[in-house]
Amino acid sequence: MSDTPVQTSATVLTVRQVQDYHAMTLVAPAIAERFRPGQFVALAVGGEHTGRLVRRCFGVYEVKSDYGGTVEVVFADTEPGTAWLAGLRSRDKVDVIGPLGRPFRLPRDPVTCLLVGGGPGGAALFALADTLHRRGCQVHFLLGGRTGKQVFGSRMAHRIGDSAAVTTEDGSMGERGTVGAAMPRVIADTGAEVVYGCGPTDLLRSITRVAGEFGLPSQVCLEEFLQRTGACGIGVCMTCVLPLHGEDGVTRMVRACADGPVLRGDRVRWGDLGTIPFDALGAPRVLGVPEGGRAR
Amino acid sequence: MNSQRLKTKIAGLELASPVLTASGCGGTGRELAQFCELTRLGAFVTTSVMARPRAGRPTPRVAETPSGILTAMGLPGPGVEGFLEHELPWLAEQGVPVVVSVAGNSAEEFAELAARLSGEPGVAAIEVNVACPNVADRGRMFAWHPGAAAAVVRAVRGAAPAGVPVIAKLTPDVTDIVTIALACVDAGADALTLINTVEGMAIDHRTLRPAVTGVSGGLSGPAIRPIALRCVYQVHAALPRTPIIGCGGVATGLDALEYVLAGASAVAVGTTLFHDPGAVPRIARELDEALAARRIERLADAVGLAHRPAGHAPPQVRPATPPPPHTAPQTAPAAVPPAREAAEAPAASGRPAEPDPAPAPAAEVKERTP
Ligand SMILES: Cc1cc2nc3c(=O)[nH]c(=O)nc-3n(C[C@H](O)[C@H](O)[C@H](O)COP(=O)(O)O)c2cc1C
Ligand code: FES
């Protein structure tokens, strides 16, 4: 097994509608065998002569050994590229690169883990749950969404989790409210020692905050931020950057794709996403003067 | 693949392949190395290196546009010291020529960068990014003014070691790119890279705001290929002896061939790498096949062929099988127009600012016809 990602033309096995999302299974043995939970794949959209050059990055829901090795991704159809993917049929081809990025780091000891997810990105928690179980960890789920249809995998979570809780903003499934509001109670009930998060960036921010209040370490997967900002998925375009507070106290702009997508929640400068903090390495030196400006 | 066919030369720098990476699009090299052997690149062109570390612009930095992307990067990078410590030593060990791109805020800063690179092993050439369309301070885009561009090139040429070619990279966003090219070559540029990104804009339907920070950005990808090709053609007509690296939307071997026919001795691949990180060796292979199918034995024989006057029978396109021995390219025009030499010596002054009326860079083709 090698750490190096591969680029491959994968055959589509199935594309299914799952609630508000699409689940696509691809035959990609080389990716399946290399995959570790938290990593993602970057898909080209539009076919061979496409004019859409930005790769679409998705976390991996599950890898299986069927057909030599399959990879399943879950995504929302939000733009023409995802519409193209949702329209693929069995036996179609899609160009995939993966597995990419740094995976979740796993606890050395069999600890109690809380896995918190929202939206289609939450799908990536299930591969992690398998791995944690195999290490003897307890796995508790907390999943959320605006409506029940936007909560991905609640049945699976109940089946494989040691416990599972669901929140929806409209109360159509589980408890009415947000994941952030429910988290303190779930941490108390489960005795969680470690928190893993996957989903919309706002959710990751509240996961980090609540985990911090309980003194728990959090690892979060910034797949949604990467989807919004990235172009290549492999670390060459430098478009997916966010400010990260380093061990040495210096804030650097790091790539969500190659330095992430999994990052320690307490290292991400959540309030400064979408900006260059003035104290970041290489930030414009004088406030109010555009970088490269006359102040130099 | 015929390894001899693709050999090319950029101002004394011999390259095994004419297909390079474009500045800012190949990361540190390590990322691309996961998808293709770097030895199969004609050269690795680095992201523009600046004097100090630079965070660049906030996100969103990219928007997808038809057959292209719009980016507003702000020249992020580790600064020259970080580059020399963490990036160049590794690149220099990969067995691929490394072209170091430099960018600065003043001619002096450019000169300091060139001087700092001087002692460093592994710098095959210096590319001078006189076009920085993503930098906020648009008023100081050197490449807009022949004088400013020339000052930067002169400063770099003066500070760089004599044996290291200096390549000026220009923006198409000017009234007459030939004027800028002439000024840069006059100032000592050994070669030219054409082109950097084209300034453009996109608006986000959801936020109802400009799609990239900084309002406008640099357009790249196949969308700009016709613009870049036109620039290469015009500049080659005026400066037939100046090697040109064509850059803009190269995605296939036939795209590369178009650039070569327009007058480029090499091409650089940028945005295509984001979509297909293994593209460079593939494009080289396709170009080799495209040349073979046209019975062109050496890349140099094809450089600028599109400038021949109409009426030359085009070589027949055949399937890509090895050509029979002694097949001369059926391409060399009988007559070589004079009046080219005036524009050749870089030091020559009083050069006409207009392209020649009868562009036909056939001299090289003819010389090399067996
Ligand atoms: C994300 C990105 C970063 C770039 N960075 C640089 C740079 O640092 N220096 C430079 O001279 N050109 C830079 N360019 C311009 C490219 O080298 C190239 O000239 C341009 O993108 C056109 O080629 P393409 O269509 O193949 O991308 C950059 C382009 C992109 C898209
Ligand atoms: S998406 Fe290109 S560097 Fe992260």
C-alpha cells in the first residue's frame, strides 16, 4: 500500500438519490486500497472535452472491496458540475484523483469518541466510525441539519453507533435545535473524550468551541470550505487557503486540500476565514494599504 | 516517442522537451511529482518568488468561467529565503531544469532577487514576471509600459550571471504587445514568455458580488488561447530570432503545435494542471505524434511555419508512424525574405516598432533542411 494518490478513469457503479443528496459509487481499486478516513477524492466534471476545469472535491462515505475496490461519495447538487455528476449512469466514466489530503489522526487507546456531522459532508464520518470501532473505541454520533431530509445517515448511525442523536432546525427529525446546542448534553451523556467533526464550516466552528469548553481535543474536516474555495485538490493552485495558528505561535495561510482537510479545530482561526489576518505570515504590512502597494 | 524530435533550445538552454509547467501552477513540484515524473517536464517553472513571504489575497481566490478560471492570488509565496531553503534544493535534485520566476515591487527589488539567486546551483534560467495582474496595486504593472518593463529586465539582466538566460513574461493587456516585447529584448531579455493571465471579471449569482476578492482577476485556461496565440504570432513576426515560450490554455498536443507554428519554441502549461496533473508528459507525447504525422522531424523546423505566405502546399497529415528516412519536411519556402536581421541583435537600437510587413521566419527552417 502506498501513500501516493492516483489519477484514474473510474467506472460508475451506481448513482442513487438519498434524501436531498446523491450517492455515487465508483469502481476505483487503487483509491479504495489507499484510502484512510478523512481523505477525499477530486472529480473532473463534464466529460472528456469539458470546459469546466475546477475539480470537485468530496469526502468518502465508504470504501468496499467489491469489484476490486469501490469508493462511494455523497454530494448535494448545487451547481452545473454536481448536476453533471448526479446525471451519470452505471458504466459511465469519471476521472478521479485520490485519495487526497491528510486523514483523521486516530487515538492510540480505545477511547470514547463523539462524531458530529451535518449535511452531505457528514457522510465522511462513517468510514471513520468503522476504523475507530476496529480499534476498540466507543463511537457516538450526533448528526444535524435544517430538515430531516438533510440529515445524512441517521439510520446507519443508529445501527453502527454506540449511540446516535439527531437535531433538526425545523424539528422534522430528532430533537428541534442545532448540533451546537445539543453537543454539551451529548458529551455529558456519553463521556466523550475526543470529538471528530465533518460538515459545514459554521458547524465545525461550533464543534470546536464546545469541545474546547469541555477541554476535549477536536479534529474537523474542512471539506465544505475546500469545495467552496479550491480548484485542484492536489495542492498546486493555492486557492483553498485558510489561516492556521501553528505550534510555534505563527499564523500561516495553509491549504485546506494538502495541509488538511482534517485539521485540529483549535488551530483554525475560524473568525478569520476568508481574510488574511494582519498577524499572519506574509500579511500586508501596513493596514489599509493594499499589498504590493506604495507603502513598501 | 522520438526523443530527438522534441528537443528545443531557449536562449542557450537546451531542453529535452518543449512542454514546461507555467509559473504558479505547479506548486512546489512535490505535489506534481505524485502524478508525473518531473524528468519528463521540459522544465519546471516556479511560482513567482518575491523578496519576502507573502500571504496573498483572501479567499475566494478562484471562480470557474467558460473554458477557464478567474483567479486573484496576490502572488502568495514563502519569499526568496524560504524558497532557497525549502523549495529550490529539492527541485534541483529532480533532474529537471528549473526556471525561477521572480516578481518585485521595483526594478531594484527585481535586481536584488536576481543577485540573490546568482550563487545558487540549479537555476537554469530566470523568468521575470513583469506582469503581475493579481497584485492589488495595478498602477505598477511594469508590463504595461515599455520603459518600466525594460527597466526591470535590464536590472535583472545586470544582476543575473551571464550564463543564465533571462526570460521576460508579458501581459496581453496592452495596446501593442510588440512594443513591449521589443523594449524587453532591447533591455537584454534572452527570451519571452507569452502570456500571463488576461484581466477579467465574474460575479457570484448568490452573493451578488464579484466572485473573487479584489473584484477583477486573471483569466486563464483554454478561454485565452486565441489571445495568447495571437500575441505569439505578432511577436515572432517582429522578433523571429527571439525564443518564445507560448503560454495560455495549452491542453493538448495540437494546442502546443499551434503555438509552435505561430512562433513558439516551447509551451508552458498552467491551468490545465489543475484539471489534469499528469498533463505535461501527455501533451509532449501528443505533440510528438502531431509533428510525426506532419513529417516534421524536428520541432525547430516547425517553429513559425504559420508565417509562411499562403500558397505553400501544406504537408500531408499522416497517421503517426515513424517517417521514412531522409524525408525532408516539405515545408521550407524557397526564398528567405531579408529584413529580418535588423530585429535580431538584442543590442540593436533604432529598431522598427512595427512588425515587419512580410513575416516569414523561414531562415531557420531552411538552414536545417537536409
Ligand atoms: C493560480 C495561478 C497562479 C499563477 N501564478 C503566477 C505566478 O506566480 N507568476 C507568473 O508569472 N504567472 C502566474 N500565473 C500565470 C500562468 O503562469 C499563465 O501565464 C497563465 O495562467 C496562462 O496560462 P494557462 O492558461 O495555461 O493557465 C498564474 C496563473 C494561475 C491560474
Ligand atoms: S485546491 Fe488547489 S491548492 Fe488546494
